[in-house]
Amino acid sequence: MKYSELLLLLIVWIDAGSFAPLNPKEGDKSEEEPLPPDSLMDGPQTGLEYEKYLEQVIQVLETDPSMRQKLEGMTMEDLKNGKMAEEIDMLDNNIRSELDELKRLEIQRLRTIARKRMENGGTRTLDTKFVDNLIGHIDPANTNAFGPKDFEKLLHKATSDLEEADRRRKEDFKKYEMEKELRRRAKLQKLDESARQQAIKEWEETRDKRKNHKQMKHPGSKAQLEDVWEKTDHLEKDQFNPKTFFMLHDTNGDLKLDSFELEALFIKEVEEIYKGSNADPKEKFEEIYRMREHVMKEIDTDGDKLVTLEEFLIATKKDDFEKDDGWEDLQQQDLYTEEELEEYRAMYDEVVKEKKEKLKKEQEEYLKRRQQHGAGEPVVMDQGDKLKAP
């Protein structure tokens, strides 16, 4: 069977007695498939549509102490090379059963999403790109059990999707900054010469003030973590202990620092820099995101987007940990070139032009239809709610 056929099979797969037809209007409605538990239908927190499934799989695997230890020592390369296959096959039967059940519920959830998509689109088929993305985190060749391939695909897709989300976020932020600058320049053009020069002077003073603030500490350095230890944890700076620090900020107790736990380490310092009524919330959050990305890149050696206790302690023993090279924040950087701004302006103007032309065409077509059907003649409703001419 071809891979594309397997993808489609997972969506339309019907097992008598377990699943209802994809079109709820067909067949006995009393046999319609029940919705998955609410916990599986909750919205994502990380942006991953399958986040709950990912969390639950990891939690089940880590109930086995031996597996937990092996997972911490594995890299993404190990997983790609199939090193996980033997470990999954050797799991306790109870754990295997829990994983099988999680996969069954996830397939059920995905089928619900697929069915709604087809109902909304008025079709019984789905485009390949949508299906690929929908089931990319499971092994569609084995719908009855959770196997090594499932775990490999789950972690690989999660890592890939998070990287893509970060890339899109940076791109959107850059567009946001360029749009803000274009709006500022557009406002200047509406002012008389005297007011324009005064506005430019005030803007330059604000810009220089933001650039010349107190230097931020390097994210993940000893100096930066000691600041958190002292100002957030309210502990004595000279008593800083890396392991204790890690445990204090591992809020869910899984011996890993995830993206949210890492970002929390930078909030206080970022707020000190981005303060006042003119502070831009979008810039504040983007600063935190970039600091988190930087720490992940330096400490997360296996690339799983999580910092384990072992990875953290190893990083604190490196020479670089003692150095504080500072951090160049967004206010001190040129986020785009003048050429990029002009390109974006031209693109924006083209989009606006196309929208205006489309609106004009729609208006002309509407007027044309009105003329063809006797424009100006009023239309009234009779008691039977039927249209009729007077």
C-alpha cells in the first residue's frame, strides 16, 4: 500500500462496532462515535495541536524509572537511528496498554477533526497536505498499537513544529516593526515642517534613551541566574546553588525546564528594561522568547526543546558560565534594513491596491446586477415572506 493511501485510510478507516460513518447523516446515528474526553480536546498551550497527546505519552513512558533514565540519555539522532525501537518493545505490558489506549484516543480525536473539516467543506475528501500535517505525529501504518515509530514521529514532528513556530513568530514580529515604522513616517508627512522636526527630535531622543539603558546580563550566565536567585527567589546571592536553583524553577517537578519555565527566568530583567507608558508589550515578549531560544541553543544538547537537570548542571560547570558578555536587546539592534522596509512598503501598497480594485469590481458588478433587475424598483414582502414586485 502506498503511503498516501495509508494516510487516507487512517481518516476513513471504519471498524464495525467502534466507529460511525464519517458523514453523520449516513447510517444509524445511535452508533455515532462519541467525542474523545475533554482533556484531549483542550486547546494547545505551546501552539502544538497535539500537545496533550505528547505530554501524556511522555508521562506514561516516564512511569518506568529505567525508561526515564534512558530517555534522558538519548539524542534525537539516537531516535532517528531506531535506538528507541528495542526499548519500546521491552516495556511492561501495562505501560504498553496505556500507550495503546492513548493512541486509540488520539486517532479518535483526529477522525473527529477530519470529519468536521469535511462537513464544513461539503466534501468527502481531504487534501494531502492537510492530512499529512494532521497525522504527522503518529504511525498510520499501525493503528492498533503504539510502537517505536510512533514515538520517533511524535518527537520529530514536535521539534520541527516548534522550530517552525519560532521562525514564523520572528517573521511576524519583523513585519510588525516595519508596519509600525511606516505608520510613524506616514504621520510625519501629515505635519507641517516645524511640527515634523519636533516629532523627529522627540523620537530620536526616545530611541537613544532606550538604546543606552543598563546592560542586560547574558541569558543563562551565572550572573543572570544569580539575579533571579536573589531578586525572584529572595535567597542570598553568595549561597547560589545550581541544583537547588533548577529544582526551584522546575515547577511541574519533571526534572526538565520547558519553554515556559525558562521564559519565567527572564521576565523580571526584561520588565526592568521595557518599562514606562511607551513600552511595547510585543517587544517585551519577543525579547523573552529570544532569550529562551538562546539558552536552549547553548544548553539543550539533545535538541528536544527541554533542558534536563543533567544538561543544566553540565552547562554550569563550563568556563563560559562564569562569563557575562551581556545581551544586546531588541532596542539596541537594527531589526531591518532600509531596503527591506522599502520592499515591504511596496508589497503593502500592492496589497492595498489589489483590495481596492477588488472592491471596486464588486461594486460595479453589484450595480450592474441592480440595473439588470430594474434598479430603483422597491421590493416588498407579503405575508407569506415571498419576494414580489409592487
